[in-house]
Amino acid sequence: MINAVGNRMTREIARQQSLAEQLERTQIQISGGKKLLRMSDDPVAARRIATIGTTQASMTAWSANLNAASALVSQADGIMKSVSDLMTRARELTLAAVGDNANPADRAAIAAELGTIADEIDALAATRDSNGEPVFASGAARVMRFDASLSFAPVQSAADVFVFGGNSLSTGIRDAAAAVTSNDKAAMNMSLSTLEGAIGHVADEHARIGLAGGRLDRLADGLAARGIALKDERSAVEDTDLAVAIAELNAQELTLNAAQAAFAKINRQTLFDLLR
């Protein structure tokens, strides 16, 4: 009989220890805001949290690339507007020079301005971004990654943008300046034709940059929406539901208090009371 009572007391003590551990665990879940304290608590949920965390880390890098690419496209867009204006001005100057009203002084001034325009276009072609990298790569266009399976160059290479008909845009303008200086009308007319084609080329390349900018905006919106969805999913798996946890805590406290009260009452009984 005494052994039976001792075993019952041992089991009760173990049960109360388990209740106390559950209570402490719930308190930690509430204070820390996380319901998974160890991977062994829920291996499937822990694995999903790890997977989401890896994806979120990758998305941080992709978001940084999107921001960098958007800034690059914005800078390239401003450059292309300037190039377009300069090319249009070069055409206007050449057209004025080929007219019969242009005198030698006029042609000299026009040639000088054309030379300046050519220099400005060369400078624009060599523009660098905030990291010191060329906006328009001197070799292949700079490719950036924006998702696990998506990468592309947001801005074309310098050769794509600043070369037309096998020559650089600035070379075509300097050829026009040389034709104006020598008053070679045939060469000036040829330069006009080249400039008109180059203006169309610049417009096409500018449009490509605009399309890339729109694509980047859509990707950024999609990435942001995906980030919100992953954050919500992770929160549902990982974070403590305070309302549920507090209810559990209250129930656990009531159960433990009741068990302790009952245990204390039993312990106040004498051996004679237990044997009766």
C-alpha cells in the first residue's frame, strides 16, 4: 500500500513538472512572439520556415538589383534624351550649312558647334553610374539577375547605342563638320542622310530603354507582392497567435494550480488516514 501511494505521488510530481514545462513554454512563446522554439517542435513547419527564409534572402538581392537597374535605366533615359537633342541640333546645323545663304563665317561657326556636339556625345557615351561603372558598357551589355530564372541587360551596350552604320555617332557628326568646313555640298547632303538615320537609330534605342524601365517596374511590383505573401505565410507558420496562446496559458495555469492544490491536500493526510 505504501509503495502504491509512493508511486502515485511520483507520477503526480512528474505530471506537475510536465504541466509547469508546458506553462513555461507558452510563456516563452508569448514573450518571444515565436511558437516554434526548436526544430523538433514541428519539423515540417521548421523546414518551411527555412525555405521561406532562403527565398526571402534571395529576394533581398533581387530587389537590390531591381533598384540598381531602375536607377541605371533612369540615368540612361536622361542621357538618351540629351543625345537625341544633340543629334537633332547637328542635323539642323548641317541643313543650315548646305543652304545657299551660308557664308564662310557661318560655316566656320557651324563646324565648330558640330565639333562641340561630337565631343558632348562622346562624353555622354562614357558616362558612369554611382558605382563608377559605365552606364553603357564598353563590351557586352551588363546583365543583371532579377529572379531565380530571369536575368537580362536593362541598358544596352555603348556599341548598341552609339554606333550607327559602322561608325560612332560622333564620327558621323565630325564628318559633317569636315564637309561644312570644306563647303562640300555633296558630302554635306550625305552627312544629312546619315544624321537622319542616326536620329532614328537613337530613337529606337531610347525606346528600348523605356521598355526595359517598364519591365523593371512590373517586376518590382511583382516582387513586392510576393514578398508580402511570403511574409504572411512565414508569420502564420512561425509567429505566436497571442489570443490562442494566452487562452492556453490561462488553462495551463488553472490546471497546474488545481493539481498543486490537490497534491498539497493529499500530502497533509497522515499515514493512518491513507491506511484507513
